[in-house]
Amino acid sequence: MVVSIDGILPPDNEFQKLDLLIAQGSFELVNYQPDLKIQDLKLVYLMNDAVESFLVFQKARLTGTYLPDFEGELSASLSREDPGYVLILHQEDTVCTLFFQDLVLETHLFDYGKTGHFWVKKWEYLRQLEYRIAILHDKLEYLGTEYCNKTEQMLAVLTAFPPLNCSCYPAVPDKYLVPKYPRWFVSQAAISIMLQLALEAKDPALIRWLNLYQRFPIRIVACYIAHLLHQTTHAGVIDLLNSKLADAASSYSERNFSEDVEGRICSLYQQAKFRQNELLSQGITSEILKEEPFQCTEDALVYKVHLMIWKKKGKSRVVEIETFS
């Protein structure tokens, strides 16, 4: 069936955002220093390739025992106590109390248009699109339209388009999947966006199938459209979507790392560029993608540069991946 998505409404204020995290069992402080009595404590609100966002407890003091690696049931109570607030957090049987003056949101937006994570093999370029649209949807859902440009707001609805979302091209293994909507549900808005792209790319065959999908939004039609999307005949639509998403994301900044890390990144890009030129001399095109750690924890993961090499296999468009790390 077709379900409509009337809009994505983020929590109205910082305290509702805090309630959301507690309800999800999430409470991760990224900069807690036990030896400091008073400090601004950053609580992870949303972290992905598109955004690093924190709820900041200003002028905070923490007493009791905080378990940074805790995974389990959380509960909390919040009260007002002049000149600020008191949060009592239960990590199962462990309790800590957080006194703070105010709660504010700190958000950093990043360019995610050339991000690459290759966790699942086959049709990797479609899985990258699925991943980027999914993290865009998260940004819109958690932060709202203030943090997304008009193109992003338009493309975010494609999370409800099964031929391209995790129903057909999941970017992560099944055990890690958290679908945004019930599987095989498609929104009218998502089909409309895909129709616009197909019209712009001048793809009449895909337009016919999308019109059929509007009338019969069933799994078998979704799977056939997913099959069409990896064929060279319909590459124009995928390239157009990828270009629009990359252009929308390019309005945001790159992550900044330490001088040492930036030097290693530059070396990796030089290696990838050399290999790209080598392939181009053979008539083979490729795309350079990045896999980077979070800016606030740059030592936690290794920076990687991937070369996505375009190939053809029969009627299908495929890629090979070379990684520099």
C-alpha cells in the first residue's frame, strides 16, 4: 500500500531531545573528565557522516558513578533547582546526579556527498545512495528543516522508496538494519520525486514502471524497479540523483582534523588520484570516496579513501572497490 509522509517533526526543544535519548537508552558523554569539578558536558545527540550534534550541559557538575560504556536500561528524572537543573540518571542499579545551569544544542554539519562505506558487496554504488539518503533522513528527523536545505528536504523522502532503500539495497548487513518505515511501504512523495528524476533524465521506460508502481505499490513491482536501477540503460537517473545529493551536501564544510591526520589524508588522496589517472588512461572511469572518523573522536577510527571503479557486466552497471588506508 502507499502511505503518505506528512512531514518529519523533530523534538521541539533541547529537553525533549534529552527525553528522546533516554527513551532510546542512549546517554554517551564524549568529553567527561572526572578530575574537573565544573565543566560543559557534551552528550551525543546525533552522530553520522552528515552531522555531529550534542546536547551540552552547561556549567555541569557530576556526582555519583557514571558508566561510560554502559549498555542497558536507562531511566532518569529531571527537576528545576535554581539557578539550574538536576538530572538523576539510573544506569540499572548505578546512579549518578548531574547538576547543570542550562541545556543547549551544539551542531556541526558536514559534507557527506562523497562518503563511502562498503559493508555489503554487489551494487555498492546503489548502497551508498541508500546510506546517504538514510543519514540525511536522520538529520531531518532529529534536527528539522533548519539544518537541511531544500534539495535535502526533497530527497529525504526517498527513504520511503523500497526499490532504492534498505528493502532492496541495504548499506549494512541485515542484523544492523533499522528501517525508517515498514518494509515495502512506499510514499506517494517518494514516487513523485523519482518520476521527476526520470523525466529530467529522459527515461521513458522507467517512467512507465513508476506510473505502474503508483497504481500497484506492491513488492513484485518494487523489486523489478530495483532491478532496472542497476542497468546501464537507466544509469542516467542514478547519476542524476547522486549528483543532486552531492551538490546539496557540498554546501556544508569538510571535517577538520589534527595536522598529523590531515597529512595522512593528503597522502591517501594522492595515491587514489594517481591510481584514478592511471585507470583513466585506459579509458576506465572511477570516483574517489572518503571514509572518515568523527571530528570529535578522530583517533577512534582510521581514515580511508576508496576508489569506486565503474564497470559493465552484461546489461548491468557494476563497480570494483580499491581502498587506500
